[in-house]
Amino acid sequence: PVNGVSITPDGSRVLIGSGDKHIKVWNLETEKEERALSGHSDLVTCVAITPDGSRAVSGGKDKRINVWNLKSGKKERTLAEYNGPFAITRDGSRVVIGNGDKIEVRLLKNGKKEDEKKEGKKDRTTQESISLNSVAVTPDGTHVVIGCRNGAIRVCTLPSGKEERTLLGHSDCVNCVAVTPDGSRVISGSSDFSIKVWSLQQFSCILTLGYVSPIVEGVLVSEGSGAPSLLRRG
């Protein structure tokens, strides 16, 4: 199965996270596979490309988050030995990773941990309820937006990870979050079958897109218009 896709900034190639443990690189002009990146020992669950198109980051069921050099096709390093949601900052210098109930910020150039912040609060009953399910970084790299399994969306500063606000409105797991290119709004999709648009100035929900079925598991935001496209289950 195909578990994740990412397109290079110049639009010439697409990277596909595959169930056969490889990342396939396809040329969109020739419509042919150019190479397969090998380094995961289980299926690849997600993949993202740095803004300059030089590297890719992938996560797999083997509990590895790897960094790849797209010019050589070689794995440069393993950033983390667990599989969690991640996002690359717009300047391509850092990767923000969700690990259970905390976030970690790692430097892409050497994999070193920059900082981390415990996100769980002691009055929560189980780690399952506070687990981080999706992450997105604002365009200026100053904040990370975190979708949680308990339906909350947390807005935290970077690199400290200090929680600034919590956005409440979803009644079930937040499967995906995306930030508009101007950094003013967050769009979230949840297992409660709704899409919500949030203002990062007012820290409030400004629009709810009714009952959306099947469950939305991904949101893509247009670089030009900021309009969302939905990735649905099934």
C-alpha cells in the first residue's frame, strides 16, 4: 500500500512511502520510477521533503525516522528510534517530532536534540488521551501546532515547546493539522467527522465544515490561496 507521498518543491518528482519498506522516487515528467530508497526494515508510514528539495525525512513501522540525501539516494542518519508525527520547519533546519506525550526538536544537519517539552498534564488519566497524533509548524518557525488524540489542539512555542494556548472544539482524535501559508490560520481534521478552521490571532474556531465522511486523515493547504484539500479514509 501507499502510506505517504511528498512532492519536490520544483514539482518534478514525487516520493512515495511504500508498504514494501522502500521510498519510491518517481519522475512526474517521464512517469517512471527513478530509484527506490532502502533503509527501513518495515513499511514506510510517512515522508516529507525539505523546502530546498535536497533531503527527505521518513517514518516507518520499524520505529525509525530517517533522513535521506535525495541527490545520492543514501540514508544520512536516523533522527529518532520511534515512529511519531513530524514536520519540517520552513527553513529546513529542524524537524519537530511528536513522541507519545512530548515533542522533540532535532537539528536536521546532525540529528542532535535541540530541546523537548513534556506535553502531558498530570491531571490527565492516561497517556493514550494526551498522545500527540499530528504536528505542523508555522511558516516563521516560531510555533508548533499539535493535534492530540483527546481532541485538543495545542499551540506551543519553538524551540522550548512551552504551551501557549489550547484550542478546544473537536470531540475525538485530531488526525491532521495544517497551517496556512500566511501563518494566520490552522485547519484541522478529526475522527469526529469535522473540519475546523482556527484563527491563530484569536485562538478560536472561526469555521466548522459540518459532517464530513469518510474520516479525514490529511489536510493539504494551497501555497497560493490557502484553500484546503482533504485526504479521506476509504
